[in-house]
Amino acid sequence: MPLRARRTCYRSPNSGGHPPLSQPARLALVLAVLWGAAARGELPLSSRAKRERPVAVVGKPDEPPPEIHVAADSPTVLLFPADIQPKTLTVDESRIRVLDTGKRSIIVQAAADYRADERHEIAVFFADGQAPARAAFVLVMGPVYVDSRIDVQRPELPTSPCPAEVQRADPWPEDFVLRGYVNRRGVLTAVVPKVTGSAQGFSSEQGVSYRGNGWAIVAVRIRNVRSPWTPREVVLKSKAGETLRARLVTDEQGPVATGDFVRVLAVLDTEPPSVGLVVTLEVLSDEGLSFVIPRVTLPSLAMEGKQ
């Protein structure tokens, strides 16, 4: 029998009703696969783009540290604007390899098995002690970038003077010595007698007069038994009619209600004569009322040791 010729049929790879993918479609498919891998942290380390950027140190303890992206196949250099203390460096060296530390630099690299969900803090203190004194960062495995160089920035503290409305700090006992208000004589005192049943409708408790180096103060607590009043001015007069310049200081602001107390201080910024003075203290108010303590003794140098 004559041999029949065999015909071999080749099936097209796209047979079965599926049209072939165009070049743009294949490219879009590849990008979609890569993007999904990047979102899952599965992008090969060699594919991560390297970048250099500045990162500021946080200035408040409650602020979260900024993130820095690291990788196992690429070192990250941190450059600081001032000297650091390498011995204060804290980091989990089982997960972060410290390749080198200098006066103003740290080089780190992630461990080979560093996972995408790991977060490890690295911190170091500056050597100058100025605020912020500590630089802290969180090292993470970024899906797209790796930071090859970080220029650490340190926020500058304001150098302008404090606003006038900012309340000054409370004085310490040593301030009186440093400012010369108290010298080797110490502080001299005398008793201010109390006043009861005055015609003006006020009364006072027993007070104290003080005398230091270049100053004197009379302090009394006054009770208002009439209508509300607001202390405005204090006047000290000697028996000879001499008026001593004094400042009024109170521990309450605004009107003093009926039945309430207010502490009044008459402050002499210049030291009275060395001879003990007996003066009259008068407190004037915005309402036209006044309260008088007829006999107030200011301490003299001769009273030293008799307090």
C-alpha cells in the first residue's frame, strides 16, 4: 500500500477562545504584580530606590519618633548637626547592625531576616546637653525606598525674650541673698498691733513689719465688715507728717467682699532712717473708704537681736 502523507497540526498557544495579550496589557500585568508585592513588603531589596533626605528630631517627649527606612543589603548613614555621645546609643543589635559610630555619625543596617512589620527604635544623646538632648528614630523596612543618608536636623529653641505676660518663676531663698536684699544682719521684725471695731468698718489681725538691706515691708490681714471695697493705695506717715513712699501689694484681685480678708503689704523700696519709726498706715480704696492702723513700728538697726 502506498504510504499516506502524515499531516501534523500545531495548536496555537492562544487557541481555546482567549485572544493574545497586547504589549501594553502584558506591561500592566507585570506592574500590577510588582505593586502587589511591594504592598506586602515582598519587593526584592535590590529593587528599593535609595534616597537622601533630612529628618528632624522631635522636641517633645509625647511626639512619636520619625521613621527611617532601612534594608539588609544597604547601609544607612545618619549625620548629626552636633557631637553625639556614642556610649549612650541604644538599639537592638540583634536586629540592627551598627557598622560604625563617629563624633557626628552612625551607620546602621538591618539584619538579613528583618521583617517588613518590624519597628525598632534607635536613640542617642547629644554631647552639648542642649534641648532637645536626645535624638530618637524608628527603623522600618520600607516597601519602596531605603534611606541611604539621613541629615538629622535639630530644632532651634527660641532666643527671643519671654513675653511680658509670662509669669516669672517663684523666687528661692537664695535669691534674697544673691540680690542683696538680706545681708549679715538678716531680717529685722516688729509686731503690728491688731485693730478691732474701727469706725471705718474694718478690722485687722496682728501683723508684722520687716526690715532688710535697703527695704522695709509692713504686712497685715484686713477684714472687710462693710460693703465690698478694693484697696488702691497705701500711705505711711510719720509723727512729723513725713510721708514715706510705699507700694501696695495684695494677695487678692478685685473687690473684697463683705466678711472676707485681704492681705495687704506696704512695701518700702528705700530703707527708712536707722532710728526706729512709728508711723500711721492708711489703706485707701476705689470706693472712697480707708482703713487706718494708727501705730506701726518699723524695725531699726538698734532692734537687732531683740526680735
